[in-house]
Amino acid sequence: MSAAIEPELGWLAPEVEEELPALRLLVSEVAVARRTPLTGAAPPDIAGRLRELSNRFRGPRAVGIRREPVPAAYRVFFRHIGLDPDVLRTPIEAAVLERMMHGGFPTGGLLEDVLLIALADTAVPVWALDGESVEGKLGIRTSREGEMLGSSPQASTLPAGRLVVADSSTALAVLFGELADSHGAGPGTRRLRLFAVQVAGVPTLYVEEALWSVRVALERP
């Protein structure tokens, strides 16, 4: 991977780094070159790749996905931060369950399909924010009492102590959870800020590959 597209390492609040020293946030920027709106139907190359990946998750592979090293690492992390992965499924397990229920990975539009392809390829989830709505570097901290998720007046209130992905001023996403509506990508978004979460047991190469996959797919005209 060339230096020009190496992801940036996000910051960790001191209390998070002390409790979760192996946690890392990797961030990458994308200048969208696709003519298709990000929320529009995926073009043939993306749709075809999604169908191809659907065929990889059948029978024993789909049932046993949680025992593979990267999905297993995310399950361990979920338990460490108080989430039950059998109730709130890890992203790859949730995606594979959807594939089993629908007979294939369901399409959600260009951006969602590109993110799903990266997840299916690497088992590492990637999230996308509207780059114009982000102030400064991204990092992980705990939420403050009464803090809102995003900058919209209609944003939901976060409980204190929740792990969130934030910029210099605002909580933008719950870690492995909800993304602030006011900071998500829209049809006309042309610059994205991608982020992926690395935990103990997940090789850096897999995280970089997931981010690279999304970037390459969207920077292609």
C-alpha cells in the first residue's frame, strides 16, 4: 500500500487508552469520483462484486463465521466493553445473517454496498462520514453527561460513559453502533471521512485493506 493512501491513526482519550490499550482507530479520506449518487443504485461492477461475495458465504462458512480469527476478535472485544455479541451482533455476523435470510447480500445503494463488500472481504467494518461535517481529527473517547449524538437539534442524547467516535467538538458515532444522522453521507457528498476500528487480534493489514477497498471503489470514475 503506497504512503499516499496509508490511513491516519486517530486519537484515543487517555482513559480509553488506559482501559483498552490495543484499541486503534484508522481513518482515511476519500474524494468521491463516481457519478452515481452515493445513495443511488450501485453500478454494475459493484453489484456484480456483491453477488460474487454472496456465493462465498453459504452453508458451513456462514454458520462458522464467528469462529474465524477476525470475527472472533471482535466478539471478544464486544464482551470486554459490556456488549453481548449474541444479542448485538458484530458487523460481519450481522451481515452474514442478512445474507442467509435474503439468499444473498441485500443491496443498500452505492455507498452501503461498497462498505459491505469491504466487510465481507476482510471481516473489518468501515463507516463513512460526510467529510465536510467533520472538524479536525477523529478519535475515540467516552461521552459526556447530556451530550448529543451529532449536531442536529433533533439528535438523540447519549448516556454518560458510552464509547464514541468524535471529532474535535462532537460525538459522531457510537462505537460499533449508531452514526449521527447529521453527519452521514448524502446523495451529493463528494468527500468522505472513513474510519475503521482495530481491536486486539485483528491484523493491521486487514484494517488497511478494508479502508483501501472502499477508497479505490469510490475514487474510480
